[in-house]
Amino acid sequence: IPEQDRSIEELSRSVQRQHQLGVTIGDELDYHNQLLDETDQVADRTGSHLEFARKKLDDFRRKARKSRSCYLTLVLILLLMIVISLLKYL
């Protein structure tokens, strides 16, 4: 009987250690899940900022293309006027 008592005590200590290990692992998992959630939120915010910046850049490109076209048209008109005025003197 004393041997059975020792075996039961050892088994009880082993179960307690396993329980404590399970609790510790559970706490670590909760902590890492929290970190993952925070990282996911930061990634979402960063993605939103990047999308906003991309849209602004696209708008800028569109406006730059339009203004380039206007400048090019003005330059061509000026060149045409110069050519016409030169042809008048010839």
C-alpha cells in the first residue's frame, strides 16, 4: 500500500506539472494571439495609408499629364506663330 501511495503521489505531481504547463502554454498562446491581432491592425492601417498615397500619386500623375499636354500645345502654337511670321517676311 505505501508503494501505491507513492505511485499515486508521483502521478498527482505529474498531473499538476502537466496542468501548470498547459496553463503556461495557454497564457503564451493568448499573449501571442494578442500580438498577432495588434500586428494585423497595424498592417491594415498601413495598407490603408498606402492605398491613400497611391490614389494621391495617381491623381498627381493625371494632373501632370494634363498640364504637360497644355504646355506642349502652347509651345506648338508659339512655334507655329513663329514659323508663320517668318514665312511672311520671306
